[in-house]
Amino acid sequence: MIVRLVQRIAILLASLVVSSVIVFAFMAVLPGDPARVALGVSASDTAVAQLREQFGLDRPLVVQYLNWVQGLVTFDPGNSYISQTPIGPQIADRLQVTLWLVVTGMVLACILAIPMGTLMAVRHRRPSGLILSALSQVGVAVPAFLAGILLITVFAVGLGWLPANGWTPPAQDPVLFLKQLVLPALSLGMVQAAMLTRYVRSAVLDVLREDYLRTARAKGLRPTQALLRHGLRNAAVPVVTVLGLHLATLLVGAVVIERVFVIPGLGSLLLDSVSNRDLIMVQDVVMIIAMAVLLVNFLVDVIYLVIDPRLRVGAS
Amino acid sequence: MSALDTEAAVASAVPDGRRRRRPMAGSLLVGGLIVSVVLGMALLSFVWTPHDPTLVNPSARLEKPSLEYWFGTDKFGRDVFSQLLMGSRTTLFVGFVAVGVAALVGVPLGIVAGMAPRWFGELLMRGNDLLLAFPALLLAIMFAAVYGAGTLVAMVAIGIASIPNFARLIRGGTLQVMKTEYVIAARAAGRGPFAIGLRHVLPNVSSLVIVQASVGFAIAVLAEAALSFLGFGTPPPTPSWGRMLQESQEMLSSAPRLAVFPGIAIAVAVLGFNLLGDGLRDRFDPKLEDRR
Amino acid sequence: MTAAPDTAPDSGAGSSGSPDDVLAVRNLDVAVGGRKLVEDVDFTIRAGERVGLIGESGSGKSLTALSVMGLLPEGLRATGSVRLAGVDHDLVGADEARMSRVRGKEIAMVFQEPMTALNPTMRVGRQIAEVLLVHRTRPDRASARAAAVELLAQVGLPDPAAAAHAYPHQFSGGQRQRVVLAIALANDPALLVCDEPTTALDVTVQARVLDLIVRGVQDRRSAMLFITHDLAVVATACERVMVMYGGRVVESGPVREVFTRPRHRYTQGLIGASDLTVVDERGRLVTIGGSVPPAGQFPAGCVFRNRCASATEVCATRPEWVPTGPDSGYACFHPVSEPVSEPVSESGARGTGMTTNKEAGRG
């Protein structure tokens, strides 16, 4: 168990290093001069040179990279090229907002998908299962931002039950916060649920065919009992993988949803930085998102070890 | 005899076709039909559109659907139906290039990773997994930040982000093919890895490639729509379903239909490619019939 | 067909009402779509009796066992009657609620594949304790756990307390099969159904597991229905044997009698094929000619006639059950009259009366 855990941590660290190199290389090596990009073509050469010096862009790339990583590790990534304000607090602020959105969306997706998918698997030969199956197929085809627009059209513009957009921190006004959270979280969650349902279905279908489920029934458990006690934990392994992978999709989906609902999250920060040509900010936000994805993948691996005792064995 | 034998007995006792479930055969049909319609729209747009889709006409702003303007006009007076027709071209173009990039890199990568020594294959797959940390949208935004937004940037970004899907699937298929007796026989006969890869592995994983291409197309359509919606995709004036949606957002209260038409177009196209992929999967591998 | 259903392989008279009977199967059919995979199976098992059910793959023996358990795969339907002593309803067509009270308590089952029969994510002790708790044969978790450890000791696992705390993947195939057996025997069932329980095991382990099974049922005075294609296993473990082919019972009787003096041509072939000391004139091992047709595609009349050298026109009609004793009989128009050890050569041309892979011969 410990060996496995150490192994996974090593993989996580290696992945973090490699992806940071990718992000850095991409942003620093390819595009030419970030200072020039930040200041625009019309800027004078002296101004550009000054900015380069200020941000250490004139130093060797290795040094630049190490400085950048040091900034990330110490949670002090320095200042933005454009606004000259510290990047750290901004990212932390925005990250909070996005996390609310993503976590709520994911929880909603699970609440919808796990029972639905299980039902679809158990009834996979009956009309009810097939109808649910078809519905999920349609759900998968609807992009989250389209779901968002539709939800706004119906519940905000049409019925006027909920605000069409905006964001209020929970500490400031919990009720308004919840009201504004519902529609964006639903847009993310519903689409996610459609996808997840299909994976839950196929995982449960696989488990339903397992011999140990027949053993459980031979013991005198009813089919539902057997599925709940012996099936779900085993079906969880593939579902958790998908959950992990989809958290990445959800994070990126949040970028678009934030745009639809005018929410000041990480996605809005990223998009604004791109349009402001604030490359260091873009680099940091992209790295944060990549880090989040890798961290989730690591957690998925750890959850495996908890769910499936077979994987705890040291040797492969 | 146990579960296995029993199932074999059941399978052999049932006439062919009885066991194949209708909805699965249907998914191939419906998916193929939808994809053909999208393809037809794109082809049609080369020879005919009811109006010039990019023509701004201030005197015909926000027209309701009519005989003249089948789906109405947008806030600039452009014909929505014509834009949809032209938009299908963008969608298909982006899909083709993105899937092409992904398959061109992902398939050889998967085959090499499946044929190489185990440790090297694992290493390649670890690197491959790393790409998963950069979803299409994120890559496209990164690219756009550096090179500026554009169709090419979007296509390449979506393509690169789709590589891991191909590579992983093809590696799995390759590992299976490598265990078959004809490959072992070919290796025993002294055939080089290149010949085996080309002659035995590639033809046998080609059905996987086709299925993944269809599913990848759906992903590409979704990603293109999202990128255009954010303004990182196809630049105006070239019509794009995603941008039509974005432009409709400020008119939601007065003209929700402007969101509905491109929305339906995107959803139906994605549905079509997904169904086609599912149907092809079942066609190629009936053992998987009940899944997904 | 004058006598439509076969008479019971055991004594035709009073078989359903005898207080000694644990299991009474009558006119059991298993069908999928319109095809019958098991047809008109009739047999009775008495208390404490150990009965073998042999036949090749696809003969319907597993489906017969699964129908008794009510665990047929989706899409298959059993008709007829399966009665178990002490259960006031027919097991065929009983709903899940009723069946679940019977399974694991009155009838238990040991499956073929020990590697997949246990839940990989649950400790072995809990999996055994569960069957006690489900049927409330132990009042609480603690005593069920203790009973589970005791059962693990009974099936011969070293250090049963530690074993109860382990997961299935930590055991070998043979050890897992012992665990499955412990689960099956936990509630002292009246009938233990074993579906090829030793087939998947190493040869060296087979004998020990088989011995455990037999001792387990003997200690509990349970009856046993033992399914296998291995005649040697039946000879050691069972008192009576039924031979199945093409979804029907073709011969039945005490093990000794059936194995030394088979009457049905199929049984004769089966025994000839399992005897590794007998070879034909070309020095090849003896086999039954042809192969088992796909389920549901057996010939009409005698199901064996397309592989049988003795088959004549009359075999196109269905052979009646010929009782030869209280528990024995066969269904064949051309029964073997001499012991198998002496080559039968009424038709001279084929020489020994046995067949090789190449020749479609008679058994």
C-alpha cells in the first residue's frame, strides 16, 4: 500500500514537472517576446527593454523557468506584466469562485447520474431503460453553454425565477449566492450527468454479469440487494476514473459557463488575460488548471487503492 | 460448464439477429442519416444558399421566420438559414482537420506503444496521459493567446487534445493483436516490426480508428462551437454555429429563436456523430452490444 | 409417441410423495425463444444421496442445475416442476422474494470458477458471514463472524482467523473454492448443487477439494447434485449418476452399474473416451465421433442418433424410457447388451466397435 502510494506521488511530481516545462516552453520559447506582446507593436524599444529587465526576461530561459516555478511553489508568482498587480491573490480569488461552480456541478452530476445509470443498466432490456438511454445520448450532445443559454431563456428571461447572471460571494449574501449559483451549476451538472450516466450504466452492466453477483444471489440475496452490496463498489472503479477525467472537462467547461453567466472565475480571468495579452497571467492560470487536473488524477489513483484491495499489492 | 458455456449455449441457440438489439442497429441508421444531412448541408452551401449568409441588411433586422427568411434574420439582418448552411461547412472542416491531426499522430503512437517493449510503451502512455491535463479548450486558448484566434489554431488545438484518446485505444487494440497467433507466426518467420505493424496491426485496429474518428468528430464539433462561442474560433464574417449562439445571447429576451436554431444544429450534429460511432462499434464488435 | 414424458429415471411409482425425497424435478424444460435447451428432465434425489450429472458441454447439465437454483441467465425460461422438501411452493416460477429465502439456506451452490465467484472487494470472512446474516441463522454480526472463522477451519484453510480477514485475491484457486464451499455449507443446506467445482483447479488440488465437498455433505447429511464431465470424479464422489445429452437424461443408475454396464450408446462412448488405457487398432485414443451440435439443434427423435453408429430408422422417433431398476433406466432403441470391456462387433466392418476422431462410429 505504502509502496503504491509513494509510486503514485512520484508519478504526480514527475507529471507536474513535465507539464510545467511544457507550459513554460510553450509560452516563453515559441512566441518571441512577451514584453513586446504585452506592450504592443507601437511601444518603444527602451520601454520593452525596461519591462524585460523588470521581469527577468533578459535572463537565460533556465533561470526564468526556475524563477517561475519558485514563484508557483511559494504561492507568490509575482506581478502581472500588464496591470503590475500581484497575480497570486487574483488567482486565489477567482479559483474560489470556479471551485464552487465545478464542485456543485460535479455533485449535481453524481446525484443525477449514479441512480439513473444504475436504473438504466438494471432495466437495459426494458422500454424505460431504453428511453433513459436515448435521453442521455441526447444530453451528451448538448454543449454546456447551450444548456446555460436555454436555462437562462426559460428560468431567467421566461419565468423570472432566478437571476440570469452575476456572482455574489457566499459570505456577502448567501441567498443571492445560491440563487445565482443554481443555473450555472445546473448547466455544468446536467451535461456532465448525461455523460456520466452512460459510464455508470456500462459499469453496472459489466458488474451484473460477474460471477460473484450470481454467488451473492445463490446466498439468498435478492437481485437489488446483491447489486447494492456487492456490485456498486466494484462498479465504482471505472466510474471513478471517468469522474477524474471529467473533472478536467468540467474545469474547462466552467470557462465557457463563466462567460455565459458573467461570473468572475478563473475562466474569465484567463479569457481577459488573453485579450489583454497578459502572457504571464495566461501561463499561470493554464498551469493552475493543469495542476488541478493532475492532482485529481492522483486522487483518483489513491481512491482506487481504497476501493480495490487487489491494487494494494506491491508488485505489479 | 459454467457461466461461459451457458452463455455460449444461449448464444448459439438464438438465431442470428435475434440477439442484436434493435436500438443498436437503429443508432447506426439514425447516426448515418444525421451525418449525411450535415454533409449534404455543407455540400449544398457551395452551390446554393437562399441569401448571402454574410450580407448585412439593416432593413431586414430580426425578421421572424417567413417564406423569404425561413429561419428569420439576426440583428444585422443576415439570413439565419443561410448562415446555418455555411456554418455546417466550418463545423465539418474543423472536425476533419482535428480528427485528421489526432489520428495521424495518435494511431502511430498507439501502435508503437503497443509493439514496443513494455517499459517503453508504459512511458509513452504516461506522456500521453499528460496531454489529458490540457483539454482542447485550454490548448486552444493557449494557442490563441500566442498566435491569435483563428480556425487553424482551433483545429490544431482540438486535434492535439484528441491525440490521447486515439493513442490509448489503439494501443489497447495493438496489444491484443500482438497476442494473436498470426502475429506470433509472422514474428517467428522473421518479419520485421515495421512489416508486422503495417500488415497485421494496422488493418486490425482500423475499425477502432473509424469508431474513434466518429466519436472524435463529435468532440471536435462541440469544441469548435465552444471556441467560436468564446471568440477563439472561426473569425467573422465566416459563419459558425458557435458564434451564432454567442451573438444570440444578448437577444435572448427578444429573439430566443436565434439561439434555438444554431443550438439544435450543434446538438443534432454531435448526436449524429456519437450515434454513428456507437453503431459502428456495435457493428464491428457485436460482443460489446450492451455497452454504452 | 405413446408415452409422452419419460418416466422418472428412478422408480416410477410414488416418487413425488416419498418423505425421503429432498428434490423432485418433474418434466423440466428450459427454453430460449422457441428452442428447448433442456427437455423433459425428470429425477428425484433422496435425503443424503449424492447424485452425479454428467455429459459434454452443451448437454444442458448446467442449465438443469441453474433451474433448480432459479438462477437461469436472462432470457431463458424454465417450465415444469422443481419441488424441494420443506418448501411449500414450486421453485419453477417462484418470485425472487420466495426464491431468495430458499437459496443459500435450503439449497446452496458451488460454482465452477473460484477465481471470479467471490467479490474481490470484500473480506472473505464477511462474505461468509453474510449468508448467515441474510437468513438470520446467527443473531448478530459478531457471532456470524465467529461462525465464519469456524467454517473456514472446517474447509481446511490454515489460520482461519487470518483468512477471514483477507481478500479473495490473496488466496489460490483451490483455497478460494474452499471459501465458496464454506459459504455454500454455512447454513447446512438440504441440497448442495456443485457445478464442475473442481474443473478449474490444478489436478493436485482437485482430489482434496472433492474430498472436502463429500465430507462436508456427509457431515451435514445433505444431499448433493454434482455436475461434471469427469467420470472419475463422479465415481469417487457419487452414488448414483445421470447421463445427459442433448438436453435430456439418456441414462441413469447406480454409478457402479452405469460405468461397468452402460446401456445407452452415448454412455458407452463417454466411458470409452475417458479410458486412457484403451486405444483403437491405429493406436489412437478412443473418442466419440462427430461433435455436440449447437444447443437446440439436436436431431429429432433420439438426440444422439447423428453420432451413433447403431442408429437405425426407428431412432427418428423418440426412444422411450426403459426402467431397469428402481433408480435406473435408459432411453435407447439399441441398448448395449454386453459389458463395454468386450468389443461389440455386430457390424463387423468397423472392427472394434470403437471409433476414432476420423470415423463416425458407434460407441
